[in-house]
Amino acid sequence: MTKLRLPELTLSDGATDFIDDAKLHDLLVAPPPDAARVREVVAKSLAKQALSVEETAVLLRAEDPELVEEIFAAARRLKQDVYGNRIVLFAPLYIGNDCVNDCVYCAFRHSNRDEVRRTLSPDEIRQQVEALENRGHKRLILVFGEHPRYDADFIHDCVQTVYSVKVGHGEIRRVNINAAPFDVAGFKRIKEARIGTFQIFQETYHHATFAEFHPRHTRKGHYLWRLDSLCRAQEAGIDDVGIGALFGLYDWRFEVLGLVTHALHLQARFGVGPHTISFPRVRRAHGVRLSERWFVNDYDFKRLVAILRLAVPYTGLILTAREPPELRRELLGFGVSQIDAGTRIELGGYTEAGDAQCLQREQFELGDIRSLDEVMGDLLTDGYIPSFCTACYRLGRTGEHFMEFAIPGFIKRFCTPNALLTAMEYLVDYASPQTRAAGLKLIENELAQMPPTKAKDQLVERLRRIQTTEDRDLYF
């Protein structure tokens, strides 16, 4: 039997530590910008141009409440211009929480002996996927700890298992991954499973803080191995990658600059930046006690979301169920393009968990445990189109190809029709009567606003087929 082992800490060709702590700090302690400079930077973003790190710092140093409101307004406008009123939905599925790391903020850390450890078997994965499909999900992100048993072959096989499950009209059409870094060979093996985005968070870009929260004797204590990870993924052919930081470990403004620096590095090196950026805040977790010195309040959290939207106009922003429903609802207008819904993060939680959360089986406490149908109903009532679309990935509109469509703003030609089609699937197959009524009304309103074209006629015909036949998975 082959002994399971973690990959060697081999960096990508030309790997470099591109985070200059001193430079980023200097940008943050510069004098507050005047209104004219802030508006100049905002205007560049509204012209759909990515901001430099220096320009992002201008927005971060803007403390005047009136200027902050202008930043909020600009983020709302840019969100509408680039993404329209659609919101992409997904669900996380935790596969295993064994971990060799000892991250101070994480309930899954190796030294937390009270945490319930579990790795789902193939049959248990199928049960979870069946439950998710029966609720209407089409997009998942699989989450793994870092452990020898969660090697590239294991992740590959888990993805294949997920794709194999089909219940009625239910199927998972896109599987994303949140897992530990791999070497190039490992990433290539995982790519063979037809994954979507591979997501790895740096957690904190500040070197001293990274060392404080990730002991040096652990795998995750290797700053450059983690920072370089998505470069290795790109070298392996995975052109859809996601970055993120855990806000509350260090100065939130520094972390925003770290994320933007990372995005620009990927763009410069590979011709395409990250597909998504995540910005979770530290939440309560079993056996975790943290200083609240760097915790981010709601006002500053809104600022960081708005500034990220302006800094990276064409990068998807993911807002997770760590946040409470009321705040999520407000932040949708600030530039968020993806959210999870109906989320449970206990191992086996989609079939075994009740209404209450069990922190001994979770990585952290959730702020929003509404069902998928409740989230769908609220989105529709607020005028958003919930989308389960996966068309771009299946038609090759990813990486550089995606940017060719997105940067001119043409992506709305594909996204709105495809969002309406996937929303109709949900309404017909899974929705409660109240959600169905709200959804049909929204689709009617969206169609009324579209000018008469051949494409609109095709959309109307496909919507009719979903309502009256067994036809599904129709897209442009």
C-alpha cells in the first residue's frame, strides 16, 4: 500500500514574496487625501479600470463621512453596471476536518482535542449531495483540512463522486475547491476532475501576524509556500482561482492592500487575476479565544467591501454566511456577486444537523442559517435574480477568455438570460409557493424591460420549455 504523504514544499518557477509590509504600511500612514483625489480614483474605477495599490490606499485613507458615502454610492453603481442585479448562489460541503495545522483562530486546529473529527465516506458524500440537490443547489464548494489522507487523488475522487449524483432534475454542475496548497503535479491531478475555482486564502498578508497565528513548525507556517500556491495552480492549468483574507487578525486596511497586491500579481504574471475574492470576518469557534484588537466593525466592513469592489471591478466578491442576514442584505448592493445559502458546515450537516448549530462539529459559528428557499425568497423580493449559472465554465469562458468577455461589460448579455433560466428551474422544481410567486413576477418584470430581439425570443422559448417540459440545463 502506498503511504499517504503531503506534497513537498516545492515553489513555482520564479516564486517571489511580492508582499512588501513596509510599503503597504507607508501607503496607509500617508496624509488623508483631499476630496478631488478621492473622486479621481473613484472615476477611474467607474470607467471599469482596475485600481493600483496606491489608488486603493487613497480610498482606504478617506475617513470623511461624506467621501465614504460617495465610495458606497460608486460601489453600488459599479455593481449594477458590471453584474446587474444577479446574485450567484452556492453551498459549502465539508468533506473532512482532520488537519496537521494548528491555526490559532480555527476550531479544526490539530491541538483542539475536543473537536469532533470526521471524514465523509463516498456513500456519505452521496447522501449530502442528494440532500443538497433536493433543495435545489447546483453549485458546491468542497472544503478539506490539510492532512495526508486528503491528497490530490482523494480530492479528485470526491469531486467525481459529487458529479455522479443525480436526483430527479437535480445535479451539481460546478464543484469548486477550498483546500490546502499543492505542488504543480497535485494541482494537475485535481484539475482532471473538472473542478471550477480552486480557492486558497492567505488568511493574513502581514508577515509577523501570519507567523503569530500559524506556528512555524506546521505546514501553514510557511508563508511563501501559501502565497505562491495559486501561481502553482496556474502553472498546472487551473485558470480560475480564488483568494481571500480572514479579517480580524490584523489591520483590515492592510489586508485589503494585500488582496489587491495579490490580484495584480496574478494578473501581471498570468494575464488573468483571481476569479473571486473572499473577505470573511473572524467568528466565534469552539475552543478559540482571540484578542479583539483587530476585529472589524460593521461600518468598516462595509467600507472594505465597497473599496474592494472599486479596486477590482471584474472580480467576483463572495460574502459568506458568517454574516447575519440583515448585513448580508445591505452588502449585496455594495458589489457582492456571490453568496452561500442554506449553509451547514458540520460534517454531515445537510442530513444530520437540526436547527441549532453544534460548535464542536463546526469550524466556526455561522451568522445566517436560513434555508435556501428563504434566501431565494428574500433575494427575489428585493429585486435580485438568484443565479445557479455555470455556462461560462462549460463553454470555456474562463480565465483569460472570461476577461475578454467581462472587461468590455458584455458579460451581462450572457449572465442575465442564464440567471433567469436557472432561477426558473428552481421555481418549477423546488420553490415554495411564496417563493415561486415572487420569482415568476420578477422574471416577468425582467422580460418586460428587455427590447425585442432574437435573443429575447430564444430566452422566452427556453423559459417556456422549463415550465412545460422535462427540459433542463438550457443556457447561452
